[in-house]
Amino acid sequence: MKVPDKFLHVKNRSFDECTAECGNNCSCTAYAYANMKGAGDEADPTRCLVWIGELIDTSKYIEVGENLYLRVAESPGDKKSSLLKILLPVIAFMLLLTCIALIWTYKYRGKWREQENQKKLMQRYFSTSDELKGENTEFPFVSYEDILSATMLFADSNLLGQGGFGKVYKGILEGGYEVAVKRLSKGSGQGIVEFKNEIVLIAKLQHKNLVRLLGCCIQEDEKLLIYEYLPNKSLDAFIFDDARKHMLHWSTRFKIIKGIARGLLYLHQDSRLTIIHRDLKASNILLDAEMTPKISDFGMARIFGANQNHANTTRVVGTYGYMSPEYAMGGAFSVKTDTYSFGVLLLEIVSGLKISSPQLKTNFCSLITYAWRIWEDGEATELVDSSIVVDCPFHEVVRCIHVGLLCVQDHPNNRPLISSVMRMLENENTSLPTPKKPVYFPLSNCEGGEARENIQNTINAMSITTLEGR
């Protein structure tokens, strides 16, 4: 065939490249190709001809000529097929996005609705709380499902401890954040009071020597509190354990003593409210990785008003040995009640003995009477824990014993405020008054159970609830 005139000669192209050259040009109407190798000494033996526009002067040869490839319009069927190839993936992608959006919206709205229900439930739950009246308090919520996942359905392997109000579990929230989950005992009236107190107080208090509450949850009859996780657990696990007490050198113990005092100072004086803890004891002092003490368990704590300095109750709750005489026998409590408990705790930290330890010598019913006698005899160093006696400065230890005895004076007026205790501990030049002899000294052939019975009889049928720390 004789090819038309007015063509475009494209050099250095193979047949496929020549075909593509026409296909990629929307104005191309035809193309022809000839490989002229051996036909001469030309540098480019290929002959790719491309026509743009109308084909003019075309004729048909029977024996000679070249093949002319015409570009024709795409058929309707091909157009539909190409359109489907584009539309189907787009439609599938849009459907997938719609499904994801619907699922996310459903979950988000469900979670938002659950949070709103939790918020309303908590507001109704605390509507009778005098401490929250007139305040817009935001409570941190954690869903029950997240707690179940974090604790592996409250697995026994995650159990950290057990107290009078319930069990405490270790949990890992989303993101790997470690927490301690306190699961209050079902049907416990005291547990409900504690739960309210914990939430009310955590909304108001923040201090490095107070344990931090991260959230809470109410799910039907389940009531849960989520705390920061403290790897070293409680102080009693060290000072009363012969295998571990040597890990607490005197410098660490002194740091713990002062840290507890700072926490109490914040509760009594430095916060905008006056808080009486009422259950300060070794098992309620938690230790972080650096052995920094943190006061925990505010279930029995009470908030005092601006001009209030003491109160009375007919429901005496606490732990025997740590309760001050006026509180145990008359239900009266004040900041000096916590001072008494701090004094007991200080003597326990120094000696490594419990308040009513079986290791005490004969004729001494409590650590207080024993400490006072050896201090009076000028032998206070005999009270020091044998695991630290080698590396401790005796003047500092004896001063701590002296301060502890001042804190456990029988009459609250004879006890120092925690602010004064801090000055005594941090300033060796501060003079210390002489502690008075304990009223219950000495008691011969007494046992802990008999002493407790005497206190209960004195209260005239007032009950004492002993709470075990976790």
C-alpha cells in the first residue's frame, strides 16, 4: 500500500515503540513501520512514520508498499469495560470507608453514652456528700471492661494484697501503664464509705507523699478504685520482715520518716482543707521505686472546716495500737490523733518491732511503754533495729525516738503538731521537751487481747473495727 503524504518520521524506534508513539498521541490517526536494515548505510535503519490529522493521497498496491496501521475510535463496549474497571475499586473503597466510619461512630457513641451514664451515676452517688456540695467536681472514670482486661479478669496471679475493704490487683492499662486496682468487697457498708472518701479527697489533694488515685469505676454492685502502681508495695513488708529489713538502711528509714511527716503536714496544714487520716499505719504507707513514702487508704479520713479543730464520732474505726487514747475510748479525734499514729509508726521504723510485738521484753504490753522505759534509763540505743545498728548515727536515731515518744503522749495537748515535728526532725538545734510517762505503764502479765477488751469496756458498748491493711 502506498502510504499517505505529510507524515512525521520518528527515528530510533522499534515496532512496539512506534505503536506506543501513536497510541500516546491523541491526534495520531495512523502509523507505519519499516525496518530497513541492509538497505543502506544509514545510521538509523528503522522507519517509524506517524500521521496526524486526515490521511491524504493513499492508494493500494497489490505487490509492493507498506502496511498502514489505522487508529480507530474505541467501541462502546470497551468504554464501559474501562469505566467499570475504574468505578468498581472506587465504590468498594468508599463502602469500606463507610463501614469503618459506622463502626467507629457506634463504638464512640456507645463509649460516650457509657461515660455519661457513669457520670450521672457518680453524681447521684455523691449527692449526699457534704464535702462535694456546691462544687463542680470532675471524676476520672475507667470503664469496667478496661479494668477486666488490665487485671486479666482479676486473676489471682495479679493479686497484690487484701485489706478490710477488699482486694488489690495489679493491672496494665492500654499503653502498658501499670496500675493498682482496689476492688471493694461487695455489700460492705464500710467499703461504700471508703469509696466515697477516696474519690472526694483525691479530687482535692495532690502531693508527692500521698498515693495518687487515677480513676474509679461503678458497675452495678462493683466499686473499684485505680491507683498508681508502686513496685515496693507497703512499708510493713520491709520493717517487719527479717529477710528484707536489712534493705532499709538508716538513711532510707529517716527519709521515709520525714516523707510521711511531710505528707501529714500537707493534709493538716498546707492543703486548702484540713484532713484527718485516722488510719495511719505501716501497711498504709506505700513505697515507690526510689523508696519515697506515700500515704494511702483515705477511707476513714475526715475533712475539717475552716474553724474546726476537733470532732467526735460514735463509730470508732481504725487499727488497735495506732489509735490515740481519746479516740479509742471516747471517739474524739483531731490532727493530734494522726500525730499519735505517726509516733507509733516512727518507733516501729526505728526498732523494726510492731506496736504489740511478741519480741518485747516481759512486763511491756506495747512498744510505747518499752521505748519509754529504755529511753528513761538512758539506753535508747537498745531500741534500734539490729539490722541498722552498725551504720546509723546514734544521735539522730535517739532524737527520732525522743520525737516519737513526744508524739505518743497520752493527752493530745502534750503532743506536738506535725509542723513542730518537722522542725524537730530537720533541725538538730531545736530543743525537745521531756516526754511524760505513759499512763498504762507498767502492765504486768498482760496480753494484747486483754488490753483490747479493757478499751472496749471503757467505751460503754462502743465498737472498734480493726482494719487490716493490704
